[in-house]
Amino acid sequence: ATLEPFILYDLLEKLDTDLSIIKPEYTALFIGLNDDIVLPYSTFSEFKQNMTILINKIRSQGSIPILCTYPRLNGSGIASQMNSWVRNYTGLPYVDFHLATS
């Protein structure tokens, strides 16, 4: 684990190696929060693009992605868009942390 804030781009570079070693049946994606708070210039379009790449990489390694919504927070304003996208992404299970913390 790292104490530095990871962003989606960092995970894109690291994921293939980690998945090939660990070979998880499920991979929870509770990510994107740093992109909204640490890097408030990230856009919703960038989030969707990077998440789609991550989801495809996870599936290609034989793991089932589980998406997670953001908990209730004050970010740059794209958190609600990200949560909506996670809830409506067709065919993937998700954990609704926003609902649980509201």
C-alpha cells in the first residue's frame, strides 16, 4: 500500500502486473476520489474513459469488477456524475457508499 494519493492514471499503469500476480476472482474499484479532490481539474469524460479501460483490463484478466460510488462528500462537483455513471453502468455489480453515508 502507498500513502501517496493515487489517481486513475497511476492505476492504469500498475493494474496489469498486479492482476497477473494476484489473480483475484473479484476486483473492487473504489477509486476516482483523488481525481475529484486532489486533481480538481479532472473531467467526468476522463473519469469515464479511464474507468472503462480499467474495467476492460480487469475483465481481460478473468476478474469480475465491482464498482463503488463515492460516499457523501464535497468534491469539485463531478462526484454526483461519477456516482450516477457507476449506478447505471450496464451489467456490473456495485456498492453504493453514497446511499450508505447519506
